[in-house]
Amino acid sequence: MAEGEEGGDTRAPPVRLWVRRTGVYCDETQKTWLVATEEEAGMLKARIRRVPVPLGVGIRPSRLPESQLPHMWQLSEGQQYRDSNSRIWDIEHHLQIMGVEELLLKLLPSD
């Protein structure tokens, strides 16, 4: 762990994350999460950090630009989320880094 990082367990991950606008999601407690995509060895990942941002006016999903990210994630069994496209994402980690809660999700290949 890098110096200055607080690592370790956080509370339970959010049950649902809904897109609010491009790159901003909102959970069931109205906390905001910033989402960025990454690719590693051809696998799509989503780095999701709980950061307070003004909610502003939400955008209808149909009006959002095309994205590899879903409109919604729902916590499923175990360490996984199911997205609005019925894809499964593994939780690679859920921790606190320098006071910021972070989830790293990896899209599993579809069978």
C-alpha cells in the first residue's frame, strides 16, 4: 500500500447505482459516485469513487451519449453486481483510499 493511503474494509457496498449524468452515479442513499472506465488485458473495468458532487438535473438514460457503462448496477449474490444490460461485474476491491471510498468492478465475459 502506498504511503498516505488508508486501506481496509469500508461499509457494505451500495445496493444500487443509477446513472445521473455522464460519469456520475447516485446510490440508494443519494450519495454520488464518479465512474471511470479502464481496460486491462482486454477486460473492461469500472473504477467507482464516492465523491460528493452537486446532483443537479438528471439526464434521461436515452439522452446520454453511448457508453460502455450501464445505466444501473444492482448488487447481486456474493461479490458481484448485475447491470441494466444483465451483465455480471465482479467486485475486485471495495476499500477506503485516502478517505475516499472506492469500488473496482470488472466485467465478466458473457457465456
